[in-house]
Amino acid sequence: MPSRRTLLRASALLPLASPGLVQAQAPWPSRPVTIVVPFPPGGSNDLLARPVALKLQQALGGHPVVVENRGGAGGTVGAQVVTRAAPDGHTLMWGHVGTLAVNPWIYPNIPYDVLRDFAPVALVATLPSILTIHPSLPARTPAEFIAYAKANPGALDYGSAGNGAASHITMAAFCDAAGIELTHIPYRGNGPMLADLIAGRLKASFAGAPVVLPSVRENRLLALGMSALTPSAALPGIAPIAQALPGFEVVQWHGLVAPAATPPAVVARINAAVNGLLGDADLTARLTLEGADAAPRSPEAFRALITSELERFRALITRAGIKAD
């Protein structure tokens, strides 16, 4: 029988398990899962994240999945919280195109690097924005709107939820592609912007579908077109702007990201769970109600999307001179 000294000597020669390997072998989930939404309650990020969290909790046999709103600086505050969390799959962030592809170019001292500090986990949904106008405006198609804007450069006021918000970025991209000049009026949130648009104090907006769809359905606003390249099942009857402006596409996208060092095995486990949810009829219906389309992807495909969108918005924001409030 080997001596205790021999056993100790042999054990010293065994490779030590790395922290990543230990984490990958740990069960997931082993404690409550928190999805940090880096925006206040009630916005499109929150409205989409909560039904996904509920369905994920059900899929995990009732294991707690909690949504935590950590708003501030266009999503930057909540994002920083997640970068500092334990990389074990129990803290995730609801990642939006603004937080992950726009903010790095409009906030000069952003405290995170998107590609370095986050592990893309699962793309959940794409959400077109809708070019919406007040009915008093003499335009009923995107082509008529563009023609009117060209005939009246700078005379049309459009509203956004704030400098650098998705509604600002999308309209800036539209103006850039159409060669028109509109006057931007930034608000502090979609609520006051929408109120002024309905009242006619603004003439147009290019906001996310959940913001304007109720008013469009009530005939208080007119929807001229939407920003996806192809028709959206969530927006029947609203044609792509690309039919009048070939190639135009700027969609908001939503997904889950984790701290960068989260083990690939845990990322794959969460990705499979989320992709399974996106085939659920109830969840698909809820996404459709909010104007969104389910968009399951692999972690690798989600990373490729983030990478390409970072470059795209860098170029647009530089050209348009967009800065945050």
C-alpha cells in the first residue's frame, strides 16, 4: 500500500481545475436567476423581458427568474452592474441595440467594452420601428413624406425619447438614406414625446412599435411604414420603408448577454432554454402584441450581429454628429 507521503507527492502532480472548469461543471441554475433590465419599468425592454422571464421560470420547473430594473444613462448603469456580476449564468442582462451597439459611440467614457465584457447568450426578438405622423400632415406614404420633407427642408419637427435613443438613431438613419432634413426635438422619454405627437405639436416620429401602435390602432396617428427590410408578422398591413427606399433597414433587437467569463457550457444551456421558449405559442403571441418577432439565434450568430451593428452605428453616429444628453 502506498505511503501517505507518496500519495501527497502524486496529488501535487495532478493539474488543478481552473475556475472556468469548476463553474462549467456546476449545475445551472443553482440559485435564482436575475435578468437585469437596464431601463425603468414600463418601456419596451421591460415589456419584452418580463414575459420571457416568466416563461423561462416555467421551463425551469418553477426555479426563480427575477427581473431587476436598473435604469440610468441609456442603459449604461445596469450594464456595468452585470459586467461586475459573478460569471456563472445567474446574472444576465436584457441586451438592447442601444445598450450594446449605440451607447459605445455616444457616451465618451462608457465603463464597459461590449465585445470584451459580455458573452452573447441568446437573441430573443427583433422589433421594427414605425414611421408615424400626425394626420394633419399631407402625406400618406413614405414617398409622399420624403417629397414633402424635401420641399420643406427643416420645417418638419420630429420627436424622440432623447438624444441617442433608438427613435433618434432610426430617424437619423432614415434622413441620411432619404436625403432629407428634419428638425429633431429630443424628449426625456417616449411618454411626453407621444403626447406631443398626438396633439400635433410634433409631426413625425420613428419610434418602436410598442410606443406608437396603440395610437395607430386608435386612428390618432398614421403609420406610413416600418423599418424592417421585409414584412413583419407582428405588424400586418404596415409595409417596409424599403419598398420606397430600397435597402433601408434599422431594427431594434433584444437578447440576453452574460458577464464575459461565463463558461461556454452554461451559455449553451441558457441559449437552448431560451430558443426553446421562442417556439411557445403564448410567448410568440405576446411578442407579436408588442410588435416584435421572435428571433432565435446561436450565441455565435448573436455575437456576429452585435459586431456588425457596432460598426454600422459607429459610422452613422459619426456622420450625423449624434451625442447623448
